[in-house]
Amino acid sequence: MIKTLVLPIFLVLFITSVLGGAIGGVLPIGGFFQSPIAHIQLPAEAIPGLGIYNTSLTFWVSILVLLIFIFFSTKNLKRIPESRLQSIAEVIVDFFLNLSKSISGSEKGRRFVPVVLSIFLCVVVSNWVGVLPGVGTIGIVESSEVVYKHKEHKVDACHNDDHGSGHNYENKEKYFDCDKALKEHLVVFNETFLGIKYLPPGRGEIKYDPANYDPDSSEAKEARKSGVVLVKDTLKLDYEDHNKAIVNESKVIEGVHKGKTAGRLLPLFRGANTDLNTTLAIAIVAMFFVTYWGVSELGIKKYGAKFINFSSPIMLFVGILELIAEFARVVSFTFRLFGNMFAGEVLLIAMMFLLPFIGIVPFMGLELFVGVIQAFIFSMLTLIFGVTAVADHSEH
């Protein structure tokens, strides 16, 4: 009975998802789940009041999850595992022990396991935490004044055609009425009785003439009930005073959405590896240990001869290439992980915009798989580079 209902339920959900998203938004009855596509940017956002970035906060949450797993999996160690967590931990450790010994060709491969396994667990957990619901969608509202301060020179350039007029508030009204400003994805937020601002589903976008606006019209009443509304150039924001705009949280001062807050959602959590700084830091740590293993095994003189060798012009040229390759490894490490994770984040955002609920499910599974693969590639390359670093090539 249950199996026969799976397909009809899936079809109903799929059709609802298509009609409710951006694809169905072209129809009069569609778009009831549609919302503005999330603001996408490369740099991480600083969280006001905390002094840290949202990617850093997500990274430390990942580390906390990893520490909890390690604590409970090693809390009551038994020679024959009795808990599932200990069994999972032993499987992972045994896999990397055997892999390290097979690649290095000896028991000395065990020396690489602590670093290689730590990198794998750190990357895979942070990748998976970045896919959890709420990451990138739960946050605080940046007032339009704060957003304006970030891009003030662009807005002033639109109004005055003069970049030198930035960072002053002589003009009593600043409107987001040019293409550069509208790209900031400002939206109108509703507010609950608890004071929590939220973005309800539904397009809620309406065009009206402020000069002939009737607040008692049926169109205005319907618009006030609607969900997300993109801030258009006809929506004037309160910028009469620099500090007042912050206190009033940039209330819309006229039109259908008068009194509502206009701003941009700043997520509290964002995938750690979608920040170039995180992947660069992990890459630097990996290459530091590769260098450490090489120096500890061969000595600083013999290891340094790989990069600085005056025995012949050919060896000097080879040494320069080896030195360039060391820096190239850091770059490739950094951008490989960052590129895959950032592209996955953008893909999930796009699918949520096009096909709410249903469209994102298969891609979340894909991102979980990609997260494991990228962590494995990162850790395996670290292992291979480490094995190469400790090999003595002086006889060749």
C-alpha cells in the first residue's frame, strides 16, 4: 500500500515545486513559493557584534562536531568494539593506516596518518556541515543603511556621476534607483510578534505609481499580505539622517510596504570551505607538514638540495622548477577545494530558487558525495606529497 502511494505523492510534490518556484512564476497561479535568489558573494561576511566571519563560525562548529565524535568514540575503548561509534572510528583509522603503508611501501607510512587523517576529517565534516539546513538561510538583517555604506560610492556615482562625493550625507534622500544599487538584493522583511524578521514564501512583488497610490485599494491590501518583495526604485527608504536610518532599520516611508524593514539577510552560518581563506589555511598546513617530513627524514641540507643545486645547470633549472611546484601545490590545493565547494553552494541556491523543496534533494545528496571525494583527494595528495618528500633521490 505504501509503495503504491510513493509515486503519486512524489508527482504531486514535484508539480507543486515546479509551479511554486521561479519556473512557475511566469504563470498567474505560480510562484507561490518563490523568493529572491540569495545574495551570492565570494568574501565571507563579518557578523556584527561577534567580530568573526560566518565561515569561521561554521568551521568552529564543524570542529566542535568532530571533537564530540572523537570524545564519544574513544570514551570507553574496548579491544572488541561494543559501540557503533568506536567501530566507525576504527574502520576509518584502519583504512588510512593500510592506505598509508601501501603507498609508502613500509611501516614508516604510519607517521603520515595523524596529519592526513586529521585533514580528511576536518574537510569532510566542514563540507557536510555546510550542507545542513539553515546554513546560508538563517541570519540577521543588515539594514539598507549598512548595505548602502558598503557600496556608497556606487550609489553616489549613479546619482551625481561623481565618485568623489562618497561618504557624506549632504543629500537628505538616497534611493536605490540604479542598476548597481539594485544588485544588492535588498528585500522587504515581515516581522512576527517576537520581533523576528523573516522572509515568507511568495513573490509579493507589485509595481505601483507613488503619485497615485491608494493604501485602501484591493491591490495594496493584497500586496501587504504577500511575502518577499524586492526593493524597487519606487520604494523610498528613510535616509533623512545617518543615525536615524540605523535606529529605524531603514523603514520604507511610502507605498504599499510603508513601515516595513528593507535590508539584506546576512547568514550566521556559511560553508567553511566556500571561503578562500579556509582552504588556503588548510593547504598551508598540509604543505608545512610535507616540508617537515622531508627535512626530518633527509636533513635540511639534503632536502634543500632538491631546490638549490649548483652541481650543473640542468640540476639548477630542475631545482627552480621544484621550488615553483611547491608553491603551485598550495595554489592547486586551495582553489580545487574552494572551487568545488563554492560551486556546490551556488548550485543549491539556484535549485532552491528554481524548484523549492524537491529540486534541492538530489543535489544535496550529490554535495554530500562531493564533500567526501574532495576531502579524500585533499588528504591523499598530502600523503603522496609526503611520501615523495621523504624519498632520497640523490642517487638518481
